[in-house]
Amino acid sequence: MKLYTEQAAQWLRAHEEETKDLLRQLCRIPAPSHKEEKRAAFCRDWLKKNGAKTVWIDEALNVVCPYGGSEQGPWRIFMAHTDTVFPDTDPMPMREENGILYAPGSGDDTANVAVLLMLAKFCLEEKPALSAPILFVCNSCEEGLGNLKGSRAICKAYGHETKEMVSLDGTLGWAVNHAVGSRRYRVQVQTEGGHSFGSFGNRNAIQVLSQMIVNLYQMQVPDKAKTTYNVGTIQGGTSVNTIAQEAAMLFEYRSEDRECLDVMEQQFRTIVEETRPLCQSLSVELLGERPCDGDVDWKKHAELEQRCRQAYKAVTGQELTLSPGSTDCNTFLNAGVPCFCTGCVSGEGAHTREEWVELDSLGTGLQLGARLLLTED
């Protein structure tokens, strides 16, 4: 069923400048994972100002705003994450040149949050007669070690009565239709260390950890599905004339397939146990785990995917590029809920401080988001 009309298109065109200004306001509010309080409060208050009678911030710092129907489900959930990959708690630099907004986190995922909020405003003002209630969610903790905390909380609360979930994340033309799972660890080794001259010959934690990393990079990845691994950070030591007593690293592996993740886990654990006798102690801490696809109704999932592809082509005249990915959809796909993730802005430089978005592309993003919202099965 399609509720997208020329009247809806005109409303969205009339609110393009407001969406741009909303993006500017959001970019000024820092929102590291687990510290999204200020941005969440802004989103809640903005929704209240624009007509939301029921909107709240839950314990996971998700901003939740239901619309339509009995407000009892089965829900169609639309989400965009408020957190950015950057740890800054002070406002980050922002500038505009020739229609381009330069700001860390502007595209991932702040522009999509602006589009989501404007779609909610459209519903609150125009009151489209949707057959299923919508749950608009500005969610927390999608990035890095946020470990999908916000998405997990929403899935736990509403997943059992959810028809489908759409995540607005990334850039126009890019979409995720399957979940890439991952496991992330912090590994720390300790040795006796000592003075670089007086205690020469004692074990060096940096050397032990380095050897472990060499061994990890000799692992054979399964060929059943794309599988990767990475050491993201290392740290340790005290000074140039000290044999390091401690060293640590962050390590992850990813795959589209659960069996491949298990193969990587087995190899990782084997290397851990081979390293353990080389040091005084070795600890492994699981920091994050993102699940792969679960037992999804693939017919319903394909129907959602087709609606999203058709919406994008109707707006842009082009085809979507689909790939597996690691997004807020992981939790819902693992729970068996049909999901799709796509972006509503053009830009580049995600996860860098040089990130930028094309402001005029928000108009295209609004039209795409509205078609996704107003086209039901």
C-alpha cells in the first residue's frame, strides 16, 4: 500500500531548509557512545516542540516516539543512531563551504537523525493513515564499543511484536541487507619486566604481545563466507629504558556466517593458550559481540528489500548497491525480524575528522525516507 503523494512530496520540499538547520544544531552537540545524554535530550525536546504527545528517553538513552494505530504493535520501527565514533565531549569544529557541511559525525549518523526527526514531524502534522503503528527511535551506542546497546534495548522491548525495522545509516546509494557478526576482545599480557640494562634477559610484555599478533596474522580465514580480523590498537610499556611489564591490544574478527565466527574463535583461543606460557599472566576480555542473521522470514525480508530498492529508484533513477554490513539491524535480524539499512545523505569521510555531507542531498534523503515510511506491505 502506497501513501506517498504529491502533497507529501511538497511538504518535504518545503521543509528542506529546516532539515539543514536541524542538522547544524545536532552537529554542535557532542555524542560519544554511552554519552549521548545531551543529544538525546535535544531530540526528545524537539519532538515535543513539534507535536509529540508521547516521547521518552529510555535507560539505554534511546529517544522513543510512537505514532499511529493502537500503539501496541505489530510495529514498523525506523531508527537512526545518535552516537558518533568520536570521543569528544566538547563541541567539534563545523564549517560550510559551497553547500558542503564539514563536521565530524555529520554523515554517520547525524544527517540521518535529522531526516528521521523530520519524518516524525511529517507524521505528527500530516497524520497519514498508516496500517501499522510506527516507532521512531533515535538510538544510542551503534558505534564501536557501544556494542549496539540502544538497538539491543529496543529489540528486547519490541522485537517480539515488530513486523520490520529500517535503519537510516550511511550514505545514499548504499544499503545493508544482511548482518556481519563480530567479536571484539581486549588482550593483556604481563611479564616480570625490569631495567633495560640491569634486568636484560627478563621477558618483555611488548615482545610477547608482538609475537602473539604475528601468530594471529597467520590465521587461515574460512572460505565459506567473507571473514576478516584486525588488531586495532596496541599499548604498553613505561619508558625507553624499561623492559615492559604490561602490554595490551584490541582485536576483532568478523564474518557474515556464524560457523565462520566459531572457526575464528577456535583459532584465536588456540593462539591465546600457546602464548600463555610465554608470560606471567594473560587475560582476555570480551568487549563486544555483534550477531549474524538469525531465523528470519526471508520472504518477508525480500519484500522489504524490494520496497526499499523501488523507493530508491523512484527518487534517484538509480539502483541501490547492496552488501552485508554491521549495523543496528544485526540485533533485529538475529531475532528474526526483517530489516534493511540505507542512508539518506551524500558525503564522504565517515569515521574521520574530515567528514562532510552535501546539504542539498538532504532533500533527496527526505523523499527517500518518506517513500520508505509511506509504502507498506
